[in-house]
Amino acid sequence: MRSIAVSVKDAMIPSVEAFVGLQKERQLSLVLLSEAGRGDAAELNRQQDATDGSVREMEDALTVLADGSPQDVVDRINAIGSALEELPRQRSQVEAGTANPQAVYDYYNGLLDAGVALFARQARLVPDAEAGQGSVGAVAIFQAADRLSRAATIGSRGLLNGTFTPAERVEFARLVGAYHSDVDSTIPFALEQPRARYDALRASAEYRTLLDLESRIVNADPAVTDGQWRAAVGPVHENLVGIAVGQAENAAALGLEKADSRITAVLIGSLVALLAVVVGIVLALRISNRLVSRALVTRLTSLREDTLRLAQERLPHIVARLRGGEQVDIHRDMPPLDYGNDEIGQVADAFNTAQYTAVAAAVKETQAREGVNRVFLDIAHRNQGLVHRQLKILDKLEREEENPEQLDSLFQLDHLATRARRNAENLIILAGEQPGRQWRKPVRLSDVLRAAVAETEQYVRVRVNPVPDRALVGVAVADTIHLLAELVDNATAFSSPRSEVVVHSNAVPHGIVIEIEDHGLGMTQEERLQANAKLSNPPDFETMAFRGESRLGLFVVARLAARRGIKVELRDSPYGGTVALCVLPPTIVAPHTAAGDITETTQMPVRSFHDQRHGHVEEHPSFPVAVPREVRAALTAGVNPPAPAAVPAPEASVDEPTPAAPPPDGKAPLPRRKKRQNLAPQLARPEEPAHTEPVSRDRSAERTRDGLAAFQRGTRDARLTDDWRAEGAPSS
């Protein structure tokens, strides 16, 4: 209270003189800029010199006030300083006669408004209600005096110009009404001395003259002169300013008086409090023995809580971070318990030792896990390398083999090796690394789906519906193929061997949706919820109980989905069975603008395909495993591939193709059908003699051998499929 009261007395009151000088300077500047040009430049210069002296005193007082004041008070002081920096330029324009009268009027108004804002904020900081109300009243009276000064400026300018513009007349009337309203609403609550001074002002002749001139100017009386107006306004304005200063001085004196009385009360209270403290210390010394034991119990309780918190929260969290391969700062993440050097502190040190031992054990366990993981990965990589070499050898043998039965056995080995390669990749994925197969450029979605289907065991049961013309970025192709292959393999394993698995795909605004639908027995709600939980949040090895290959497959799918941001969810199929819904995010879908960079199908893993009807090997670049030609053609066309069966003998052809040229390796070309070769003579047209050329015995024997071999393979595969289903098929 003393500080604020002193600041009002030492800073606010001296500043009033500077702002009053600025008000007079504003009126003289506008009079000089009037159309009549009757202003006195010498009088304006004298007023400017007087204003400069009072402004310097105000700036010194405000500098002292800024030290230790709140930030909002400092901001208002800085606003006044910034406005005062513009004052020399405004003065020079007025002296040169180039200034805009309205701009000069607005500048002085803004400067005075900044001063009123500072006074108002400082008045509201007074903690005492009565003194604070007095300071606020002083600011209101000064603001009324400033509005009277603005009305005096506009009145002088209009009277000198001989007429008021409509805007000037409205502004004049508004300012007159505003200052009367401010005074009438503030004076009743003013302190006694300022209120008495205002009553004397209202009874004076100057005040009555001013009221009369205000009414005549508002009513556009042409008889009013500028001299009459200025002679009436000046004394009233000075009296209002004096009333405002008196109100501020009385409020500051009241604040100082109350502050002094409160200081006395504080001193007396402090002495009483000091006496009470002394008495309390004496009493505390007497009962300290009883408090010591209670303090020991409190410290032990705190030690127990800290130890439990460390053992149940911090330590498991640190161990989990260590297992995740994260570096841990022991001193930062697990600060030691500090309970001093007494017996309780020694117990806390023992707990610290135990904690550090546990963390050291966790570090060693993490290192051991990393070592096992490296061995695990090394074995998986070696297995993967062996399988790759095996596939290369099988591919070479398939290309060179011409015996259909031997070639069929090679294809079976080829398919088993492909599944072994996927199992090796499963081990690498579970270990947290990336499989070896990679593509640098985008790969078409159709090739990705066909490659995934071809990696499954029962690919002949899979039907791929039309695929949108989109592509995946190269880095995600291998993981997407592996993920889809696991889901397709799972769908074929858990559905009837005579049903088909349908693959739908569609481009959506948020990526690509792939649905793999089977017609099996489906899943219970609890099983589906558990499976979806694993797919959305892959568990660790410790928390997952492997109870079959299906769980391993879901775990691999979850790991791959989390790596590429793919959403995988199992749902019930409306036709019975289960639908595996895969949403490929836009981050792994190649944009349409990258169509020129899409990897050609020749860059996909090349495997051999056997045509059972003609007994030769054909290259197809879209499949990474051995697939018969009719199966590959069915997958490419988007229809259900046929099951292996006997191929009937060639029928008669209407058109005879151009004979194939001998292959470059020098081997005999494959047999070709000829026009009407097997047509009965009775069916030949009369004008066309029947083809009586005898059929070569070698070719007839070759066809008979191929037909019987195909029939034998079909019946054998059917028996193997039934036996395999009867024994119980494992799931992927």
C-alpha cells in the first residue's frame, strides 16, 4: 500500500502537468492549421517549450515507477514513450503547414489516451478499497477534463473556420455530453475536498457562461466568437484538472495513512508471533522424545512406499526397456533412495544395491537374448540360403526334364522347397529382421496377389477376382506377399478341400482393400476377438503360448502388418466361414504417376511351370513357385483353377496352325494337330477327300502314354488329398 501510494504521489501527479501541456499544445496546433490561419505560432512555440520541460520530468518519474512495477504497468509506460518519440515529427509538420489536421488531432488524442490508461491501471492496483476508489475517481475526473479540452479544440477550429462540418458538430456534441456525464457520475463519490471545489465551480460565472456557449454552438449560433469560447473554456478546464489532482493527492494520502496503521499492526503482530515461536520451541524440546519415535515410523513408512513403487513400477519398466533394446540411464531413470546416514539410510542403501543388482541381471539377460537372437537369425539365414540353392537346382532340373512323371515329382519338391523358404522367412520375421527378397521399383498388385497364391499349398482352390490396376512400392512387396500367403494358406487349411477360397481386391480412398474369404466352419466370437487382438498388437514371445502352426501364422501376419502399417481383421463371412480383411495403407501404394516405374513381371522371382498336356516346361514371370500352366492361366484370368485330372486326347481342329519352327536347342518340336487328321472318312465332304495319311505309330504311342499318365496322376492326387484331409490338415 505504501509503495503504490508513493508511486501515485511521485509519478502520477507530476505526469498530469505534462498531459495538460499536451492538451494546450493540441488546441494551439489545430488553431494554427485552421482555414482562417489566425493561430499564433509564437504562442505555440512557447507552449511547446513548457511542454518539453514537464515531459522530461514525467519521463524521469515513469522510469522510477517502472522499476518493480507489474508487467502490464511497464507495457503502458513503454506505450507512452513510443508515442512521445513521434512528437517532434508532428510538430515539424504543423510548423511547416503540411500536417493533416485530423491526423494531428488523432495523434494527441492517442498520446493522452495512453496516459489515462496508465493512470487507470495504477489506480486499480491500490489494495485498499477506499483509497483505490479515490484514485479511480481522480482518473475519471482527469478524463472528463481531457474531453472538455478536445471539445475546446474542435470548437475553436470550427469558429475560426466560420462553420462546422457535420462530423465536427457531432463530435463536439458528443464530447460535451461525455465530460458532463463523467463529472456528474464521479463527483458524488469523490473525497470531501474535491467535491467541495467542484460545487464552487458549478456556482461560478465561468461555468454558467461555458454552458451557455456550448448550447449556442450546438444550435449553430453564428454570433459566438472564438475569443468568447476560449475565455470561457480555459478557467473551467483548469479547475477540472485541479479537482482531479486534488482527488489523487487526497487518495494517496489516505493510502499512506492506512498503510502506516497497518505497518504498526504488523509490527505488533510480529512481536506476538515471535513470542509464540519462542514458547513453541520450549514446548517442542519437552516433547521431542515422543516425536522422535513417531518420526521413525513415518520414515519407515515412506521407505516402504518408495521401495514398493520402485519394485512394482520403475524396475519392471526399466527391464522392459532393456529387453526392447533401449539404452537406459540408471542414475536418471532409477535414482537411489536417500534417507540419510543413520540406520534407516543404511537400509535404503541396501535396497539400492539390490535394485542395481536386478538391473545388472536384466542387462545380462538382454545380452544373452541378443546372442540367442543372433544365433537364431544365423540359422534362419543359412536355412534360407540352402532353400534358395535348392530352388535353383530344382529349376534347372525342371527345365531339362522331359519325362512327365519325373517332372511332376520335381514340381512337388519345388513346391515343398518354396514352403520351406517361407518357413525360413517366418523365422527371420519373428526375429525382427527383414527377409532377403526385395524390390526397388513398384510391382503391380495383380503380380503380388498371384505370387502370394502361388506360395500356398492348395493354390488350385484359390480364385482371384479381377484386380485393380494399382501397384505397391518395392520395399513393401516381399512383406505383402508373405502376409497374403499366410492368410490364403490359413483359409485353405480351415475350409473344406472341395470348396474354394476367393480373393477380392478393390481400390479405396484410404488405400487398397483385399478380402480373403473361405467357406469353412468359421470361428467363435471369443476366438475371433483373441485373433484380432493379436493381429492389432503383436505379442512378445514370453506372453504368447504357441499352441499350433495357426498361432505362429497369425503372429507372423501381425509382425508384418505392424511393420508396414497394414490393418488385418478377421470377420464372419455371410456365406459361412471367415473373411480376412486387409487394408493396405496409401504409404505402400505406388501413385498413379509412377506407372512408368512399375517393375516389369520379369523382375519377379522366376519359377518353372509344367504343361501336363504337352510335357514341356514354360516360363511365367509372375509366380515364385512351380504352378501348372492351367492353374497359372486360371489365376491370371481370375477364375477358379481346375484340380489336377486326366487330360483328354486332342480333338479335331477346324483351323490348322502354322507349323512351329524347331527350337534352337536342336530338340524335336512338340507334336501339333493337323486339320481333319482324326476325322472319320464317312464325315468327309465329297469334294474333299478324307485325310488318309496314316498316323505315325510313335505319335499315337506318345499320346496314349501322356493320356494314361495324366489319368494316373489325377487319381493318385485325389487319393492323396482325401487321405491328407482324413488325417487332419495343419493350418498355416
